[in-house]
Amino acid sequence: QVQLVESGGGLVQPGGSLRLSCAASGSIFSIYAMGWYRQAPGKQRELVASSYITSGGSTNYADSVKGRFTISRDNAKNTVYLQMNSLKPEDTAVYLCNAVKDGRLYWGKGTLVTVSS
């Protein structure tokens, strides 16, 4: 089992920044990838960014966040971050961390990001 706990959400004005954290614990050995998804009210869950632990540590971003968001890892702390800059109201959503291990998906409970003036 893998446990994921997100933090760092909150209310921010348009153009502002936030950094989300996702701490992994439990059976974290051989996690293949970790990433961030988001779900806005009335919309489907969508991938925001992912980081592959193997495959040379490659990353992947949704077109809507490219150039504004950056995913990074601190392997010593078993933590994945999402640095979000130039935030827009349409970035408002619950942001969820996930991990892929042995063909299974694990999810955190999410953290709410609200972008509003």
C-alpha cells in the first residue's frame, strides 16, 4: 500500500503562485511514476503533470499548464511538488496526487486550489 498526502492548496489571486506538496509513505519501493491531476466542479478529472521515477525521470504536462507549472521530486523526502505560477481562475480545482506502482493507481484525498480576486 502507498499513502499519499497533499498539502499547499489555498486561495490565491490571478497571476499568483502556489506550491503543492505530495508526501508518499508506506510501500514506496518501485513506484513507477507520480503525478498531479485536478478536478474542477462539474468537470472530469484531468492530468496536470507527471514525473516518471524510471525512464530517466521524464516529465509530462497538460498543454494548459505548460510553461506555468513545474513538477519536481525530492527522493530523500519521498515527496513530489507542483510549482504553479501565473495562476488563472480556470486553474481552480481540487488537485490530487497519484502514484503508479505494480500496475495499481494510488490517490491522495486532494487539496483545493482557488484562484480568484
